[in-house]
Amino acid sequence: MENQLRLYLLIAFILLFQPVYSQIPSAPYSSDTSTTDVHKPGQGINLYKGNFASVKFSFYGQMRYLNQFYDNDTYTFENGNQITLDPRNDLQFQKIMLYFNGFVHTPKFRYLLYVWTSNTSQGLGAQVVVGGNLQYKFNKYLDLGVGITGLPSTRTLHGQFPGWLRTDARPISEEYFRASFTTGIWVQGEIAKNLYYKVMLGNNLSQLGIDAGQLDDGFDTFSGLIYYASENFGQIARFGDFNYSEDPAFKISAAFTRSNETDQSQPGTEAPENSQIRLSDGRTLFSTGTFGENIRVTDAKYEMFSPHFTIKYHGFSLFTEFYMRWISKLEANGPVPFTNFDDNGFQVQASKMLISKTLMLYGYYSKIYGNQGDPYDYGVGLNIYPFKNEVFRINPEIMYVKNSPVGYLSYPLLLGATGNTLMVTAEIRF
């Protein structure tokens, strides 16, 4: 089966580079609002708009079928501990998100309020999240925000969710290295023409499911991003080239994130937005027994540098991102084999519109070069747009993973898995 999937992946990437498919005719996309409503994804509807304030409502929903058929029933960590895998074959209304946004007093003073549910994680912490943030735009160079948002550590946290190639799923390399969402304060804006920045100071790497009493008094989680985007790419742009760029469009960025983390400030291993610090064999850094019986790491310093490059042209897109992570200053209640370590990784994603505004083919590969193993994953999938817009899509995908170092209920892979997973998702973004 692994060799078959390698062949499928090779065929998919060959197809991605074949220009003939861009010539397949399709029904014209009309912008005539007299005969059809043209609705942009995430645009929502205006509930109220006045001189003093406005309220807009939008929503996101996702249905997912997941079938995990793996080669292994058990998985053994590098320290000899073993876990049993429990593969899934189920259908879930995976996620619902409700958004309310607008301005108060002046369009410069904006708010975002949301309700976020992960129904695969019923009964767990952060299964339902009510959050939001406030932002004030002084000018194009300075936009100040406070509240809950993603640390801009990797590209999927730059603000374009859910406009990914894969529906709400990251390759294992990004899932392993990235930061997550936390409460903090940030500034962002334009440095020069097409050159942008975002700098954030927050509570920890991932606050969803963490109460205030679990946080230390450092307030020292930092994430900074700088990027250049061509004029036709857009400041925040989705993955893929759905709109068929007539000229090459590209974006290049670099991000650095650091945080002093404690064992108390970590989300649960099954939390919907899990970003536990792990070793590359999948062991969580702060779990009791990772380095020996009754041994528990209590403090560590996380640092990660992540550059990325993406280009779009004539319905084709290519994206790659690299990760360099350093874990240092480990403190524990007993002896540990090392007090610092580093690991690296990368991912590459490519896509091609086979039929204009109707059918996209994509493929991806990612790998981790770690201190306790070198896991990898790859996959191919389709994005089907039956209404010729990005408001609704169907996303079937087949993926293969070798010794997955990440996994939780809302993620399509199990920790320690080797083998294949079929995922079919229907997504609506109104």
C-alpha cells in the first residue's frame, strides 16, 4: 500500500505541472448580481450598520468522514514505553464557528467576537471556546490589537484560515513545530510598500483550555513576523490559486517565536487546539515519565525560526516552509539525559486548478529531522467547488504517515501511526 501511495503522489505532482488542464472549459463565472448573488467566503451578512457602530454575522461549518487504516496496532517510544492505537472510522460534524464583528464609534476601532466548537472533543477542555479581540488602526503603519489570536509562528497562523489546501489539517511538520492561540497584545502594519510586519506578546504558546492559575508570571511569549507580498498576492491570501493569477504572485516571510513554558501551562493532549511541545518520537516534553519513572520536566524554553516562500501563477501554486526549533533550559524534578536539544523540518505543498473555479488537485510532503526520530507524511487530494466559489467545497484526501509524532481527536492522524488515512470533508464558510 505504501508503494501504491508513493505512485499516486508522483502521478499527482506530474499532473500539477501539466498546463493542458488549465484549458479545460468550464461554465463562465458571472458577477452579475441581477441574476445571481455573488458572495465572498466569510463575508457574512450585515445585521446592523450605522454611523456609530456596525454588526456583521458569519459562520463556518465542517463535516468530516475519517477512516484510519494503519499498519501498526501499537507504537513504542524511544524510551521503551508503548501505547495502543485505536483507529477511527466515523462521521462527525467536526467544527462550528460563529463570528460577530464590526466597529464601534469609528471604523478604526474594530471588534471580533466568536464561538468555536470542536464536536469531536465533546467533554474536553476548550471543546467550546468563546473569545475575541479588539483592534484600533491608527494608520496603515500601526494597527494595535488585544485579545485572543494566533501567534504568527507559521503561515497557517497568518490569518487566512480556513483558506488552506487541506480542510482544517496541517502536515505533521507544521503541527509538530508551530505555536497556537493565546491572549496577548500585538501591533501590525505596513513597513514600506508591500512589506508588512506583526509582533505579538502573549501569555503562553497555547492558552485554549488553560486557566489563569496555570500561567506563570512571566508574560514573555513573543512572536514576530515580517513578510513581503507582491501587489497581486494580497496581504493575507489563501493557499492555492483559485482565482487564476494572470501574473506571478508571491510571498516570502520569516517568523521567530520564543516562550518560557511550564508543565502547568500546557493544553491537554486531546485538546482541540493541541500544541504540546514534543520530542520527535511523539513523547510530550512535560509528561511524567518522558525521561524516566516519576521524572517530570517543569520548565523549558522554546524558540523557533520559520521562513516560508509561496508563488502562484495560472492556477498553479507552490508553497514551502522550513522549521528550526531549539528547546533549552530544561528543569525537572530529577535527572534528565539532556537539558537542551534542537530539531528541524520542512513542508512543501503544490496545487493546480484542473477546471477553472471547479476542481483543484493538490499534493504535499513534510518531514521532521528530530532528536528521537525522523517521521514524515505525504498525501494527495482534491478540492471540489460545486457552486464555482469558495463558500462551499468538498475535500477528499488520502494521506500516508510514518511514525506520526502528533495526534489528537480533532486532528486526522493518531499519535504513533504508520499507514494510511482517508479523509472526506464538506466545508461551508458564509
